[in-house]
Amino acid sequence: MTDIAKVGRFQLGDRMVKRMGYGAMQLAGPGVFGPPRDREEALAVLREAIASGVDHIDTSDYYGPYVTNALIREALFPYPEDLVIVTKLGAARGPDASWKPAIEPEALEAGLRDNLDHLGLAAMEVANLRLIGSVHGPAEGSLARPFEALAGLREQGLVRHLGLSNVTRAQIEEAQRIAPVACVQNHYNLVHRGDDALIDWLASQQIAYVPFFPLGGFSPIQSDELSAIATNIGATPMQVALAWLLQRSPNILLIPGTSATAHLRENLAAAELDLRPDALAQLDAIGGTKI
């Protein structure tokens, strides 16, 4: 079995988690809407993730909606003591599968309470404020009102730590003036590196950076150079892309998602892949920036 502890741990709130985690988004149906294609396989993926040592699962009640949290509870409850479940707030789903902002204080409280109910928890370990922004990129603007609402829910004991998703440095700094920020989730991967400076800045503060779409999301990373490097070292292109992220910075926590146990094993195996300096240089060049 793969030893995912080989890539070490990093602080998430007041917990130290393994840097290779799991994202539950793909357990929902097509378009992250409706039930899974294969319910039994979805449950098996969650159980295998825990059996493989995963102690950080990313989810949200708006996946489905309500689908992934119900699956997590069915597969894993009562939860292992070391498991950190992180959710996101700030969006809702329409009956047509559309994504809608839900950042009013009342919507955030209702969303947090729904996550707790569906997961069977008294308090969330971490809840991220997800800003819709511009598709999968952030857009400047104040987040004070919704983050103050979440800070109030933290004071009530409904959530222990707060994070941010799809945000800029200015928004993070604004949030930090309200309450501590435990982690940041933004779009980042081998070929999408707009957050290079942000990652380094967060690392200097010991704040976790959790890239979403680490493998490209709905449009998987495709690169002849990446494929050639993977062939040379006897790995898959996606394993190499994940290994590059793990070696990019120690504050990066990965949450690659899948709805298949075979793919889960492939992803987790990236934790044991040690990229040589020449391979790293070639991979850095793919994104047009040397790290």
C-alpha cells in the first residue's frame, strides 16, 4: 500500500494533516449535480481513502447538492479521530444545476448548519468562504460582511477554523483583520500558476494552500512534455502533476478527487514519487515560470 505520509504533514487549523488528502466533489453526478453514477463505488472510494491513511477530506453541501456529505456520513461515520473534514460555504445550486452566490449572513449560517446536520457533526473543523468571483478566478471586492458572519459562527462554536476560496491577497489580508485564516483554496496546477507569489507569501505565514483543480478540473491537463517526462520516470502524467505540486511548496495540501477506487490509488501513489531536479526544471518550464 502507498505510504502517503512520505510527503509529510502541514498545519490545517490546529491539526497536522497529511499533505495528500481527498476531494469529494466528483462523487456527485455529472456536473456535480444529482446522485453518483455508481453509489457503491462512491462509498468504496471513501472507505479506501481512509484505509490508505487519508486524514483530510474536502467537501461541501452544494456538491449534489447534499449528495457528497450524505455519502461521507454513510461510508465513514463514526469518523476516525484524526479525520479533518473541510467544507465550503458561499454558493447554492439551482434546480437546473446552476451555481448561485449565497454569501448573505443568513444563507451562510443556514449552509453551515446544513453541513453539520448532513455530516452528523456538532462543529466543522474548517469552513471556507467560497467567493464566486469570475468563473474559476477571483475578482476583487470586499468580503468583510460574509467573513464577519462566519467569524460570528466561529465564536458560537459551530466552526473551529475559517478559510477562503477563490480570493486575492488583498481579500485574504482583509479577512485576517477580522479573524485568523487557516487555509486558502484557489485554482492552481502545473499549467495554471497565477498564484505563485501568493503561495510563497502564505508559506511565510504557515498558512495552508489547497489548490483546486490540481489536475485541471473539468479539462484535465494535457501536455506532450508532461507525458514525455512521465514516460521517462515510469509514472502517469497525472501522478507527475501531483508530485510537482507536492514539491512546489511545503504548505501545499492536495485534495485530488475521483469517483473510482483505481484512480484513487493512482492519485495517492504520487505521494511516493520523488522528482529529480532535471525533471522539476522541465516541469517548471511547462508553465512558463521557473520556481
